[in-house]
Amino acid sequence: MGLEIESRPSELPHIERVWRSRSSDVARMTSVATSHWELVFWEHDGQVQAAVLGPEPKASPAPVPGDATFFGISFALGTSMPHVPVSRLVGGNVEIPDVTRRSVWLKGSAWHVPDYDNAEAFVRRMVREGIVDYDPIVPAVLDGTAPAVSERTLQRRFVAATGLTQGAVRQIHRAREAAVLIQEGVPAQDVVHLLGYFDQPHLARSLKRYVGRTATQLSAPDAAEPLSLLYKPSSPTPA
């Protein structure tokens, strides 16, 4: 009952995570802030739908259709769609029309709908056909080895590829990691020191903004309004 979520990492550099979920007897969830855009498919009452979901700069409530199944591909930072700029997707989404259980139309061609086990093959084709692109400057910025160009150029390309500033990504990643640590039983005061928050009020504000929960609420999950997929981001946090 509630919202059952399963996820896995991927060996493909274009993918941050692959996930699937099923809803039952739940009408609403808290959508946790995320720096990644996603391609999501879902089936409800026999109808299949798909959409591109942009990065979410803060936590927000979201409706959940009952007895529905979902499948999503969360794309790695630096991966983008040239024909749909990520900056236009931040906090929003674009519906993909004419989706069936077997096919989805992308850039004028019919594609087999991907699933949890073959997401990588689907994304590899997206790369081959130029539907998604990858800006290597973003992972370079994330691991601290960016090329010797101006800070303004780095920031401009980072925002163009991710839709967010380095500072926003840093805050989102830190809050998500803090939430996971608290759910694992790490005391809030320890999380403050581990992740470099100024103090517990600073941590509390961050959690409320990006996760939609207090530390106490994270320690006692609310089945009536569950959180969306929450995990420690695999991408490094930008300096």
C-alpha cells in the first residue's frame, strides 16, 4: 500500500538512475527537489502516458493516480535535449503525445516503449539519433577538473546543460544526502557537521525547502503522503 519505488544506478554516463513504482491507496506525494530531468511513462486505467519532467528546484506536493504503474529514466547532469532546452523545463514538464503500450513517437519516428531492464538500449539510440546530447564540461565542473575557461563561460554552459546553477545543484544534492542520512538513523547534529551546514536551523531550512520534511518527519515516514524517489546523488557536488 502507498507508493512502492524501486531504482537502480546505470553504467551509461548519460543516465543518473532508472526507477519504477506502483501506487495503491495514495492520492498525493511530496515531490523532492531534484537537479535531474527525467523521461517518465505511466499507465492508469488502461491508458499509457509519457512526459519529460524538468529539474525541480524545490519540494512540492504532487497528485498520484491510484493503482498506477510508473517507469522513469533520470538523466545525468550534462545530458540534455537540444530541441527542448532544459532551462525551459525547470519546475515543469512537456507531455509526449500518441503513446501506447508498445510505441512512443520521438522526433518523427516510432520507438518501442522502454522498460526498467532495457533503458540503456533506449538511451543509446537516443544518443545515436541526436535526441540527447552530452556536454563534457558539466562532469568536469562536478569533479573539479574543468578546462581553463572563464568562470562566466563555465556557469553559462553549466546552466544551459542542466537548467540550474552550480549553487542550486549543490544545495539540492546536500539536502537529499542529509535526508537519506537522517532516514538511516544518523542524528541531525551529526549531519550538520558531516555535510557542512552552519547549524541545525540551517539544516532544517534546507530540508524543508528541498525535501519538504523536517528531520523528525523523516525519522517517521508518512504513508499517507510519501516522498518521491530519494537517494544519495551519484554525481559529485560542485565546489
